[in-house]
Amino acid sequence: MTVPKIKLEGITKSFGDNHVLKGVQELSATTFSTTSDIKDVRQIANKITMIYDVKIIWCDPTADVNNSGNEYLDQFIHNRAEGPIKMAITSV
């Protein structure tokens, strides 16, 4: 599986995030975003869901992300190599 990656310059990214937030507020809309950028998530999300191994393993308000009590989420947001998340080893 290939994962598309888009690297936007900081100002462009903030501009896009602000437009999404404005649309959500004006339209009372719900948005869904898939990202591994925890900094971006903290800015635009009011709720975070973490999916690991095809299961929802954490789903709570963004404000609770630092005190989740979830070892998977903790490893992810602190970018730690050690923890329950393991890299799958595959051959080409």
C-alpha cells in the first residue's frame, strides 16, 4: 500500500487549516481528516480518533490527548521508537 504524502509550506498549510475551520463553524459541518501530523491535529480537531491494526484504540476530545492513558497514543504523540507499536518487517 502506498500512502500519498503532501508537504505544504507552513503558511499555505495554515491558510488551508483556517479555511477548513471557518467552513466548519459557518456551516456547522463535520469534517474528517487523516494525518500523522499531531501538531496539525491539535490545531484543527476538537476530537481525535486513533486507529491501529484496523481497530479504534482511542477516541476522545483533543484536550485529553496528553493524558490519554493509552500507551499506543502516548508512543505516537511523543514519537518514541519503544512501545507497543511495532514496525512490520516486509521483504521486497
